[in-house]
Amino acid sequence: MKISNRARIITVFAYMAIIFILSSMPGDKLAGRKPPVSDKLLHAGEYLLFGTLIAWAIIKDAASPVSLRKVGLVLAIGCGYALLDEFHQYFVPDRDMEFFDFGADTVGVILGTGLYVLIIRQWISKQHNVS
């Protein structure tokens, strides 16, 4: 099943909206909900998925060549949005902008991009060759 470029981009923007909505929740709404793991791990996981989705939208499948320019664009979009997300939280009641959250987000984007480039594209290619 071929997925259109438009659907890929819409998926990325939908995920960006989800991140924005979660980041807009005031800190007092989250106060009693302490996660069982470090919040940095949650940040990295959230942005790992985000980096993977951006790479899926920009790099596409195994038939598309991976260029440094495309990877750079994926990282710039992912890390840029992470920075905007942290800045946005500065204005949300009982939330703040944290450098280490941004660092965890960045690590997630890098890992998600690498995951897509090194593993997922190859798996997609093999699935297309089987069918």
C-alpha cells in the first residue's frame, strides 16, 4: 500500500498537535501523575517517535536515496520543534522551560531518525519485495 506524501505530512502535523496539547497542560494538572520512569526518558521516547515520523515523511522508503540534506532537514525540524515546545512551556502555568528536557528531546529525534534510516526503511523495502 503506497501512502501519499500528503498523508505523511498530515501525520507529522497531527503528532505535532498532540505534543502541543500535552505541553499546554498546566503543571498542576500533572502534579499527582508522577511517571514511573524519568521524565527525560518520556521526552526521549516522545521525540523518538516524532523523529521517526518526520524521517518517514521526508526520506520516505528504501527506494528514496538518503542524503545528508534530508537527514539534516529531519533533525532541524525535530530539534527546532523541541526548542519551540520547551519555549512554549515557559508560558504554561506551573510548567517551565528546561534545557535537559530539550536535550532529551534532541536525543529522541536523533535516535528516531537513525532508527528509520537504518532499520525501518529496510523492513519496508523487504515487505514490498515479498508482496
